[in-house]
Amino acid sequence: MYKRIVVGAAETEAAKLAIADAVELANLLRAELHLVVAFDPYRDRIDPEITPATADATVFLAGIAADATVPVHRHPVPGDPADAILSVAAEVGADLIVVGNKGMKGAGRILGSVTNTVAHKANCSVLVVSTT
């Protein structure tokens, strides 16, 4: 069925619910799991007191990966979250992307949420998890 699953990771409640479903699905299907976190590469230039963005992203992803019993690949990617998810999905040949539904209603649909962008531009199946 699905052999490579990509999920966007963020420290929001909606993202955590999507991640939990992606981890569970990957474990059940024995699929590779690819965790993607987008970060601002310029953050450290603005505030030198902040831990480097790439280190933050790597530590965050390592914590999520601990719950999986399948191969987990971590992808900290600079830039826009939707672009990062789509880029990694294309790079690894994903057959499923998991995203949360938050942001799909109202102005978010018009302005283009991460979920909306991924759902419309993905070259593979997209599972939209109910996170509200």
C-alpha cells in the first residue's frame, strides 16, 4: 500500500495530531516515515541569542522519531512549510503525505494554508487528518 509517508512537523497541537496519525500509520504499514520541519534560515541573524534554527529543527525531529518503530528520516528544510513538504515528498518518492486540517476553513482556504497548498499540488495521495 504506502511505502513512504511524509508528514510536516511543527510544535502546534494540530501538527502533533497529524504526526501521531502518520507515525501510527507508518508503524502499521511498516512504511518509511519522513518528518519535515520548515524553519527560517534568517532567524539567527535577527536575534543572535536564539539557538541556531537548524539545531532546533533537528532536536525537535529527533523527539518525534523516538515514537516510531519503522525507519524515520528527518528533513529540516529552510523556507515555506508547504514547499518543504512537497519538495521532500518529490525527492523521496512519497506515496502519501499526511497533514492536519487546521486552516482549511474560511480565509485560510482563500489565502492558501499549508494544507490547502499541499492537497492541491501533491503528486501523491494526501491524508487530511481531523485536528479540530
